[in-house]
Amino acid sequence: MANTDSGSIELSRPEARTVISALSEFQSTGGGTEGERALNVREHLKEEFGFEEEETPSALFERFGEGFFEDTSSETVALSDREAETTVSALSSFENQAPDENRETLRDVRRRFENEFGVSGAR
């Protein structure tokens, strides 16, 4: 896989918030190049969707609950394969920490990234 390979994915606003939260958490536990890449993708998504606030994963689920994934507006976001791979790793880690009722949705978002970019979160 070349570093210059790239693609795009359409994300709804709630999906983007979830990815941003996963990347935030991943970036704080990861280090080096992968942590920096997670930070860059997070900032890119925040800019694309116009998000300004910092939100923890638990705050997102507490605030939005079951209605969290009902917003249907979306944006198409371009990422490199390396960025997508980091995103998949972050989502996978985030999925393991999420409340049971949110895991399936997180799994679906992660699988969309894997399928769209042909990457996995394996380290």
C-alpha cells in the first residue's frame, strides 16, 4: 500500500462526531506518527463538518442517547489510505469501550471505512 493512495467516504454528522471522538481518544493513547495522523484526521473532520467543541466519547453518548445517529446530513471526506487505516484502528479501539447499544453502529462505520479504503486496523 503506497502512502499516496487515497479515497473518499460519505459520513453523516453523527458518524463524523463518533470518528472524531474515537480519534481523540486514540491520539491521546497513541504516540508518534500514528498519534499525529489521528490528530490531523480529527482536525480535518472537525473543519469539514464545522465542529468546534471538544467532546469526550461518554459525553456524546450521554447527550445524544438513542437519537445520536438520527441526523441524516452528510459530507464526503477525502483521506489517504494511511489516514483511513488510523481511523479504523481508532474506531476499533473505541468500539471496545462503547456501551453495548452503540457497538453495532460503530462496527458498521468501521466496516465502511475498511471496505471503502481496503484497509484494516491491524497494527
